[in-house]
Amino acid sequence: MILRALYDYYQRCDNLPRLGMEYKQIGFVLVIDTNGKFLRIEDNRIDKDRAKEFLVHKHVNRSSNTAANHLYDSADYVIGFSLKATDRIQEHFDAFKQKTLDIATRHPESSQMKALAAFYSQSSDQIIEQVSADPLWLDITKSLSKKYAVFSFRIHGELQIVAEITDLLELNQDEQTQDSTFCLISGQHGQPVEITTATMIPGSQATAKLVSFQENSGYDSYGKSKCFNAPISLQAEFAYSTALNTMLGKDSHNKFLIGNRTFLFWASSKSESAIEAENSLFNFLGFVDRSADDPNARIEQVRKVFKAIFSGNLTTALDDRFFILGLAPNSARIAVVYWAELPLKEFAARILKHFDDMEVVDTRKDKKPYFGLQTMIANVTRGGKTSDASPNLPEAVAKSIFSGSQYPIQLLSACINRIHAEQNVSIGRAAIIKAYLNRLNNNSQKITPMLDTSNTNQGYLCGRLFAVLVKIQKDANNIESIAERYQSAASATPAAVFPTLLNLSTHHREKLSDGARIYYEKLIQEILDKISADGFPAHLDLQDQGRFFIGYYHQRQDLFTSKSDNTNPDNNNQINQ
């Protein structure tokens, strides 16, 4: 199912390499003349981690075996140099040299191959002596462990490197060595592969693969070994591995990273709605611009796109589907930790459900929404550092959004812990608590985006009352010391705190104007009338602490919102959060 979806994605895309080719980072190019004389080294690096990509022959599969690539490779193969002392360096150099000379023999008319054949008439020691004299050499030796530490050739005066010249690619040479078999991915007959292509993800080995078979460990059957146990054609294997590596690319907008997890997402078609969904999900996850200060800059546009898909304003076909694949490094393999496949319209509904769950009243002037995954995690970590989140929290939150299921309890716990630590119920934290509580199966009364005077939950009422008492002190003395001193205790053990706070409030109200005092006394009485006859709760559990902070946030926003029927002289102010 996963491989078929990746295979179909390759068929969907028009800009992916054709069979037998791939885009490869080649950091260094040896420039030689038509007689094979070394001239200089060209630096193709873009930054410290990337180099220019070239469309070349697909790399060979190798682990411990010796196998040379087609006119490009690492330093030990191309020039016989390595910082690691090993007796296989000469073996690697000889393999690349022989393969290059064989290609030259098959293309006697090629001036490029004549130059390369002349270059390889020298020994590795002679080549290293020439290359090491280049001013770039010292810097190259410091970069040999990088992914881009790959070498190829260019003939002086030509624009293309030798490895990307179409006439020299020989793409059909390897297809004639296997018998035809039925492919389990495409359902067609084709040449089967013995070993699949490496698809490295962050944290994995360079040779890690999504599909592999361990030999002599119980996975061999009926005399079959390796991938012959479950035949995949050369064409299908190339298609799915190319699609996978493309989405894993550094600049891909079809992936996001959470800890050591890599998530990929794509749509089954290339319709306008499908492309918009892919781009919008990337923005929703908070990766709009890595240099941007505000990761929510385009979240409202994301909501509009998914709303248009769900409502039909952006047309989707009945068979349009959306896929999400979660991968994790696992020794020499890649583990699948999450897989979701659902209709595109249903996926849009789940994203919209998340938006609805996270919606809370916002009295700020700019009214920036707080729906992105990065911002959610930042609201529950110290200093907003998402890297400090508990290892499994971001992944669990992402899965709950995509599946429409309950948010993880760790999210609520982390959010309330941050409120206790910072004494700040921000809009993002209020939205997280509301979303978590509204997805609870046992939550009989849903929490509304704004103040709900009909909500009789004792935690919610205590939060409302605390907000009123804080506002009274603010109006009377221009301070909020009770918020700083009593918030944590009031949210956990109301019965131990509120009698004291109500007594203090009596003195604060004496300093207010008659109109303001009457207004607050009516508001306090309205809340107290709904408190249980047994008095304030002795203890609030974690969920009711969450309701306390929602009640506090709702009431506080309501107090700072302009209302024509309020006699409170300060209610035209805007809350600053």
C-alpha cells in the first residue's frame, strides 16, 4: 500500500528523473583538457551542507562490496585518496578506473571519454600529486565526510560535467541481466531487483532502506533470497525510491521533522486542490519560512484552503486521496511509525476540526491565529523552545491532528505546568486547553470560544471568579499581585484560597466608583450563585484545572472587551497578551 502510493506519486510528477537516473549532489569537479591533463578543481558547494545537484546515472547499491558509480564517485574511487587508512583504497580506485575505461571502449567516438582514458593512464599516486597541488585541496580534505563529497569531471571549454552527458549514460545496460517476473507493486511483469535503493533519513545510516530482507535469518523462502522473496520490478523500485528520495530532499515541501521522526505527505493527484492541500499542510506545520519570526504568518490562508476543499469551492475528485507517512531510523533499516491514507476531503475535514477546536476569543488588534504545530509546542515549552519538548509530544500532537483523535494528555499537562511556572494564560495556551477538553469523550458540556455564562463546571466558575478579583485589584490599585501570588493555589485548591481572596476584594471594591463597585458585585454574585452548595471545591483535578484557566481567560477577555451596557470605566482597554 505504501509502496504503491509512492509509485503512483512518481507517475503523477512530471519533473522527476526518468528510469536509471537521479539528482546527485556533486561538490567537486576535476577539470581536465582534451589530452587528459589535470587543470583545476571546481567548487560546486552552495553552503556548508549542500552542493549543486546534477542529473546523473543512478548510484550503485553497495555496503561492504566494491562497486563504482557511473563517471562520478567519492574521492577513494575517483582519485584513490581517503583519510581512512585501509587496504581497499587501491581496490576502489582500480574499480572506478576500469569502469571508466570500459565506458571509453564502448564510446570510441566520444572526445570526453578519450580525455578521461588519457587521464586514467596515470597511477593514483600521480593523480593525487597533481590534485593535491590545487589551492582548494586542503578545504576538500576537511569536507570528505559530507554528503556532497562526490567528484566528477568536466572537459575544459564545455558546460556539462561528463557524468550528465546523455549519450554516455548507458541506462539500459543493467536491465538485461535478470529474468522477467510479476511485480507486486505495479502488477506488471518486469525485471526484478535484488537489492533496493538506499533512502537515508535524518538519524539513519547512509545505506538505510525502506524495503530490505535479511539473509539467512528466516526470511528466505522456496530458495529465494533478498528481494526475490517479494519481487519488485526495476521500474517500480526506481519509481518508489525516486519519489521517496525526492520528498526527503533538503528543500522539499512534502516533509517535516519532529525529533528523530520524519513525516512525508502527498496527494494522489496533481489537481489544484491537491497541490493547495500539500502546500497548505506545509504552512500549517509552521515551516512557512525558516527565517520568519512569525510561523503563523499564513495560517489563516491555510484554513481558507482546507475550508474551500471541504465545501467544494476547490473541486476534488471522489478518488483524490491524501497520504501521510511517518519514518524513524532503526539500525540499518527505516521503520514505518505512522501511515494514514484517506480521502482528500476527509483530511480537510480533520484539519478544519482542529481549527474549530483551537478557536478562542481574541481581543488583540492584530488577531493572529494560533493553530500551527510549531506554535502549539512552543506554548508548552520553556522560553518557547520547541527543541525542549518531551521527545514524543510533537509526534503525538501531529498524529492526533491528522487522525482527528484525542490530543495527548502530555499536551494538557505540559500546558498547565507552563502556566503555573510563568503565571501567564496566553491565547495559545487557552486554545490548547480548550481543544484538549473538547475532544474528551466524557466532556458533556463543550467549551465555547468565548465566555459561557451558562457553564456551571466548578473549575470554570472558579477561573471566572479569579479573573474578576484580579481585575478589581487592577482597577483599585493598578497592580495584580493576587494573580502572581495565588493563581497556582486557586487553580488547584480553590477552597483554601478563595475565602481569603474574597475578603481582600471587599477592601479593593471600596476604592472604586459606585458604578464600578455595583457592576463587580453583581458579577461576583452571579458566579457565586452557581458555585456548589457545599462551597468551593477542595481540589481540582488536571482537567478541571484546565477548565479553571479557560474560565479565567474567557472572563478576562470579556472584562477587557468594550460593552455598551458596562458601567466599568476601564472596560474599553485592550488586554495585552
